[in-house]
Amino acid sequence: MRGAAESAGLCRILIAVRWLGLTYTLSSAAASSKRVAVWRRLRQLGAVSPTGSLYLLPESEETAEAFDWLAQEIEDGGGEALLLRVDRFERKAETKLIETFRAARDEEYRKIAAEAEEALEPAGQEGLRERLEKLRRRFAEAARLDFFQASEGPRAAAALARIEAALGRDSLSQEIPAAARERYQGRRWVTRPHPHVDRLACAWLIRRFVDPQAEIRYADAPAAGEVSFDLREADFGHRGNLCTFETMLAAFGLGADPALAALAEIVHEIDLRDGISARPEVPGVDGILRGWSAAGWPDAELERHGVALFEGLYAALGQTRSTPATSTRKRKS
């Protein structure tokens, strides 16, 4: 259901929009290729037909010129075309019409998002940059025809942003020195107090994949011999557009695990809020962590709950990735 702000926006659209209409006939002798050519052209313009015989577009200089040229083409081919300007429809009819425009764009945006997610699968990354360019062109075309801000547009944009980030992360990850796990056994780790998403995820990662017996201390600076993370000039910290969790995944060679990669998207978005990830888990995890922060729990309690949270997420994401019926790539909403 659309929110109050979007409903208000729709009301403004209903007041402001003026429409252009085109209705046409082609002679019975017209070749089928001519009929198909006109139909394709109408689709390329983004026109919709609520009645099957009248095609509509919101009025602008560009759409007026496009309809004018198409009408001339139809008439030159022996057909008849009639151009209309419509000041308004009844409110219910106009609402339905606008939703028809949005639905057409949403369908294309969903296809783009699904193909982008597929491209990010390990088996689909060959020629990733070329696939990104093709998807960008399709997105630009869909956006050009998105007269009424279809709701799936941001999701498609975020999916493309994830490909761009993956291309950047791949090159950046190659620059992160490998860390041998045996060197980090029995060590004490240190990070800033009041841990939030990135530090809590790293604490879980250290205990889960590096050293189950690791000691973690919370302070503003490391002592001699301690391994620092998510601190200034830390052993493991942010690198470019990578959060510390992503840096540690790259350093310890854990990036090939699909569940860890999905978890990294969640951590990255909550930590950096750059719109790269649109994973459905983000708002829920963010809300839980904000609640813990507001509760004023001590660092040890935050860590204990954080380790349990990320262990549960890791297990759930592993199941999701292995079950096609529930994978995010298959979702239609």
C-alpha cells in the first residue's frame, strides 16, 4: 500500500496532468508488418491503451511531436489517424490510467533487477561489465518512459548499483593483503566501544571463522600486540567503499561463501547507507540494532546478542540461497 506522501503526490498528478490521445485505423489491405511497426512504435513511446483503440500519453512537447510524426506515418501509409488533447478524466478513471503506466514500467524494472541479481551470482559474472552496460541502457529507456515514478525504479537502480559496487569491490579486494588465520590464533582483538553493526558483525566473524577463543576488548586505541579492527589506522578497517566486515572477508579469503556475501550486503547498507543493497533484511536488522543501542546495554551484552543475531542470519541466508523458491532473485515485489 502506498504511503500518505505518495497518495498526496498522486493527487497532485491528478490535478496537473493533461493528456494526448491517438486513435487510428489502417486499411484492410495494409501489410501485417505495417500493423506490427505501428504497435511497436507505440510501445517504444510508452503509450497505453485503456480501451484497445485509444492510445494515451501525458502531454509534453516530446510526446506531442512523437504522436504527430506517428500520425503522419500512418496517414502516409494509407491509414487514418486522429490526435486528441484531453484536459481531464474523471478521478477514478485517471487514477486507474496512471496505475497502468506505472505497472508497465514496474514490469520492466523488475526484469532489470532480476537480471542484475542473476549477473551477480558466481556463475553469471563472466562479462559482468558488458552485462551492466546493457542493463544500464534498458534502465535509462525505462526511466525515460517512467512518467509517474513507478515504485520498482529504486529497486532496479539499487541492483545496478550493486553490480557497479561489485566491479569496484573486486578490484579493491585484490589490493587487500591476505591474512593467514594461523597468525591470529590466541590473539586479543580491540575495537571502539558501543559496537554497532560493522563491529558486531566483525566480532561474530572473528569468533566464527578465525579464532573461536578470541578475546575482544573495547577501547579507543590498541595496546601493544593487539589486533585492531574498525579503528583509525586499524589492522582491519574500511577500505574505499568497503566496510570493515567486507575488508575482513577479503583478507581471510571468505568472499566466495554466498551466505557471507549476502550478509556483507546487509552490514554494508546499514553501516554506510549508500543505497547499494536493497535486501529485505536490512530494515529489520537495522531496527533491532537501534533498539539495542537505545537500551544502553554494556559492550559485552551487545556483543553476546550480536554474535547470536549474525549466527542466525548466516544460517537463514544459507538456507535461502539453497532454496530457489525463496531466493531474493525470484521475488516479484
